[in-house]
Amino acid sequence: MVKQYETVFIMTPVLSVEQMKEAVSKYRDLLIEYGAEIVHEEEWGLRKLAYPIQKKSTGFYQLLEFRVSGDHIRNFEIAFKRDERILRFLTVALDKHAVAYNDKKRAMRNNEATANVN
């Protein structure tokens, strides 16, 4: 059954911007290989961590929202565990309320952006 998921992952801060973008595209391509539809993607940039992870106090944050069969989530998360560039990750299945909230939030952001342009 196809469900909508949201994954936030934190990459090590020692990566260059190119390496960080390459890592993000690797996971985006992996999802597409599984037949996923990428709904939304956000780069949150370099942020301070709440607590040190592997002696690092900052990390590159990335959000991917996608629709895919639940069978592929396990393999997707195994890829994160095997990648030394990834400090932490969290994948959450979204219910209909979370999906509606995310859509509404994006619509409001788009309206604000177009209002600022005018």
C-alpha cells in the first residue's frame, strides 16, 4: 500500500556543499528507483544540533516528503545506516491530517512568497 512519508536526515558538517548535494541526490534517486513520488523537498541548511553527535555540534539538515509502498522504507533506512555521511535520520508515516497540514503550510508559504514579489 502506498503511503506518504516524511524523512528528515542530518549530514555531517565536514561535507562541502557539493558533497552534501550529492548525498541528497543519492537518496532522492534511491526513492525514485523504488517507484516513489517525491512530494516535497526542503534544504534546511547548516544548523546547530541540540546535543553533540559523533563529536559534531552542527549538521546539514534535509527534508524529503514522498509517497511510496511501505515495503521500501526498510531498505531506504538501511542505506542511511550504512552511509557515514549521515549523523541521524527519522522517517515518519504521515496520516491524512499531517498531509493536509503540510499542503496547507506549503500553500501559505507560496502565497507569502508571491505577495512579497509584488
